[in-house]
Amino acid sequence: MGNESFFSQAIALCQSSALVNAGEAVPFDVMYCGQSCTAFAIRYADEAHAYLNRCSHVPMEMDYQPNQFFDLTGHWLICATHGAMYSPQTGRCRGGPCRGGLIKIVLTEADGLVHWHTAHNIKPVDF
Ligand code: FES
């Protein structure tokens, strides 16, 4: 067991019912490498996933309307700016001008609640 998982902290994010397959994302704030960033959680094929809201092409937010990341097919996450497309399950680039994939944030789901997990470079925002 690495230190990383030992020190990972689970933070309540939302109710499971807030995440619908290919539906709207639930946004949340994180500190990524010491910078405050937004992140988002979505559901695809019944599984919840979360990523930093930061395109790999140009590091900017991707939603074309607040919390809308899925393209019209409901199978890909798309960046509104130049159309980079990513897999909702892995964050890997599927097409367009991406330079790598999205940065994934670990989620767990139990008893109707979704939690996100901190990592060495992804921390909660300090208040
Ligand atoms: S910034 Fe996302 S595709 Fe260019």
C-alpha cells in the first residue's frame, strides 16, 4: 500500500441520484497542484466518474453551458472551445485537438452518496 492511498481522504460530493447517465455534471472545487480549479462529476453507463474541468488542449474549462459536458450522442465528453473529445469512462482523448487526457479524480459511491478522494496533487480547497 502506497502512502498516497493511505493519506487519501474521502470528501462528500453529492447524492447518487444527482448523477444521471449522460446528464448534467455536478461541479466541485479542488486545489490542483496548489491552484484552485473546478472539477466535475458525471455518470456514464451507470458508473460515476470525475475529472478536473480543464481541457488538455488549452488549460481552460470545457462546459459549453454550465455543467454540460456530454456531446449530443451522450457518449463523449466534449470541450466547447475547439471540440476536443474525451471518453467519459477514462478521460482519454478520443478526437480533436487534445494533448493527452483529462485528469481523473477518484470517486466512490455507497449508500446513495458519492465521495471524491484526494490525491497527492488534488486536495480540498481550504476555507
Ligand atoms: S481548449 Fe479544449 S479543445 Fe481547445
